[in-house]
Amino acid sequence: VAKDLGLQLPELRDRGVRVVSEGRTQYFGLHGETGHLVTAERIDREQLCQLVEQCVLRCEVIVEGEM
């Protein structure tokens, strides 16, 4: 994520970069030392998408300030 946004790792914290998922459970986060997108919570496909062939989890990357 840091590389895709063109930010250095310290800027992730300084700019308040965070990953937000729909709903209460936040399935994704940012690894503080690498800037990689990681799973923050166990993802159970059968529980989330029981009757759906294609299962999609949407999330947004929020960056404070101008890019």
C-alpha cells in the first residue's frame, strides 16, 4: 500500500493511513513495518458468502491530507 501510494513507511503513520472495511469487523489492516496490506481478522468464506459463488470483501484505504 505504501508503495502504491508513493509514501515512505513513516508517512503511513504521520498521514493517518488506515484500511476500513464495510460493517463492524475490520478484516484488513496495514503492517506497520512493511506497509503491506494484511488480514487483521480470520476470514471465513462459508460464513460470509454462503450462497454466493464469487465472494468479494470491499475495503477502502483512507489517507489524511492532500495527496
